[in-house]
Amino acid sequence: MVWSEWWGYRESMVASDRDEFGVYELADDNKETVYYGSGKAKTRLLDHLNKKECPKATNYRVEYYLQSPQI
């Protein structure tokens, strides 16, 4: 798996990202992982932000699937 670079985990940054299926990682200021998730990346990341589910997260990165998974 090849991760993207780290991005600031804030609504304006996430809102500009793609809403495609992938695996995402949330990390703190030291780039220590606080959460892994999967799904439509932008939708899930915005959900976490709006629900304040990962208060220590300040950075995120995404690895998108080559094809959408069969659901």
C-alpha cells in the first residue's frame, strides 16, 4: 500500500478531497496513528470531524482503492 502524503485534518482540506472508496489514517501532531477507517473517504472523514470522534487527530492520509468494492 502506498499512502498519500499527510494533510491537515480540517473541514476545508477534507472537503476538497475526492469522495472515492479507500482506507484512511488519522494521526496526531507527531504523526502517531489514532484511527484507521475505510469507506468513501471524504464522507467518512467529514463524519468523524462533525461528530468530533477523534479529538486528537490533526492529520490524515488516504489510500484509494483502484476499483470500488462490491457492496
